[in-house]
Amino acid sequence: MRYADDKLASERHMGVLKDAFGDHLETVEFDGNDHSLLTLDFHQPAYQRVQDYFRALCPGRIAYNPSPSLTHSLLQALTRIC
């Protein structure tokens, strides 16, 4: 996931990842030019997408905080997985 106009995770960088992982990589772009969807530039729909992904991957085995704050990071979301 990235913001469409993110200068740090540019489209060129994403292209390299897409080439490396092919069909095994699913990418999603959100409007904006910030960088960190899950930390400093927190984006609730991105957080929800990650949470839904891991819930489907490990049904019944993911902890959930119904009120994620700006300080949540991807690592916090993953700490109680499987």
C-alpha cells in the first residue's frame, strides 16, 4: 500500500517490487502524497485492509483493537498473528 504521490515509495520502486514478486504481490494506492499509511500518516482504510487480510489468513487468531490510534504501526498489528 502506498500513497499515489509518495516520493519515498515511488512508482519506480513499486515497479521493481512488482517485477520481483509478479502475481504474488498485491498493491493498493490511496490518494495523497504522504508516506507512512500505518504510522505517522495514519490512514484508517489502509489499517483496516491490513487487519482484514490477517483476519482472513488466521481466522480467530488475531488480536484486535477497535480504536487504533495514530501510534499504531504495522508491527503492532502483526504481533499477535498465528
